[in-house]
Amino acid sequence: MSIWTVRGRVKNIAFTGSPGQLKTLAAYRQGESDLLLRDGVWYLIATCDIPEAPLKPDPQGWIGVDRGIVNLATTSDGTNYSGQKLTHYRRKMARVRAELQAKGTKSARRKLKRRAKRERRFAAQTNHVISNEIVADAQRTGRGVAVEELAGIRDRVRLWPSQRATLSNWPFHQLGEFLAYKARRAGVAFVQVDPAYTSQMCPNRWCGHTGRGNRPSRDSFRRGSCGFAGPADHIAALNVARRASTVWAFVNMPNEPPVASGLSASRAGQPDRTARRKPRAAALGR
């Protein structure tokens, strides 16, 4: 590798990376690259234009993904990605942050910035691992990936004051973005569905009852009449997968032939009398 410096071009600079990164860099690098100095280590930031795989138009089912705080993600297959490790890490960072903020020195402020970046990288790496596994499973089984549309969740959900900071800093949106772009790159269908009552609706197709009584606790679901029961997050993921089939069919529905504006099929070729009625209606309104 060679780079430009203020003293000219420096050639034959060695660099390293993971096998996957080096393979991607050799095949898809486009344009210029940048060097970044972070905590005494130099990183090569390269732009790679990776083409998307052809989209499979007919998924063989869906993997529903329910996102949460206690469990970062739960799939309709029953796979659970616990958020305990990330929660523990963030609580530890919160205690350290409070101590540094109390000092108020320049050195403490520099440490705060470094720790904030480290925390974001830790959360991003966790989301990368989760999204990689889900998309790889969907690609292997020929299914699509479906998630809940969580835009505006902070305005819809009522929380205790102690929970608001946790929700505002939680990387829900980032995990959805990672799933979306990784699915496109792998040719896997990706949709977002209505999140309303996914954890309160019975996924049994012969029942489908929705009500708060179906959730006797935060973590459990139990429908008395049909006997369907299970973890609430898994139930929500099953409902997300069911709704994905409807959304995908609606999105890919063929367009109907356009109808001429102001004319019905039975009155084609006849003058439109709507325009003559509007002034009369307005006069009566006065």
C-alpha cells in the first residue's frame, strides 16, 4: 500500500486485517482510502462498493425477529440473543461516566469521549454478530427476514423515569439497519411489519385472540381457551413472521390498470356533471 503525506508519497506500507476484510478489500475497493489514528493505533478506512445479490422473489417462509431490552433479539425459530452482557457493560460504563463527570477536569472529559466511542463500538459489534447469524440462517433456508417497525417507539411506549435513559440509548434502530443491508447484500427478502399487539395476540391460526390477559407476566404468554403458551418474546416473533407474509404479498401485488380521472366505466364518453354541481352546492352552503 502507498499513501500521500505532506512530504510526498510513501510506498510499500504493510497492513493487516481479518481474512474476510482483506478479501473484500482486494475485490471491491473503490476510490480513496483514509488513515485514522485511534488510541495510538492506525486504521485503514477503505470504501468498498459491494454489489447486492439477486433478490429471491418467493421466500420459503419468514424469520420473524422481535427486538427488546432484556433480550436484544428473539427469532420465530426460538433463538434468543440475550442482552445481559450488553446491559452489564453499559451499567459499568455509566458508573465510570458518573465518576469522571464529577471530576470535571480536562483529562476526565477526554476519557469520557474515548469511553463513549468504545461503548458505541461494543454495541455495534454486538449488533453485527446478531444480524450476521440471522441473515445467514435466512439465506441458508431460503427464507426472508421480518422485523417490527419501531419508528417513534419512544413516543408510544410509557416508561418509568429510570427506564427512559436505557430506552433512549438502546441500539434498536441500528440492529434493524444491519439486518436490512446484510439481507440486501445476501439477496434475502426483508420487510417491516406493524408492531401493534404482537406480544398479546395468539399466533394459533385457529384462535388469533388479542388481549392483555394473554400475558400474565412480562416474560410469558398463555392463552386459556386454546392452550397456546410460551415466552412472550418468542410469541411476538411468531406473529411478526405471520404478518410478513401478508405484507410481502401486498407489496408485490400487481398494479391494477389505471381508470380515467372523473369518469366511471359505465359513463365513459358522457360529460361529467360533477363540475356543474359544485357551484350549486357552494351557493347552498352560503
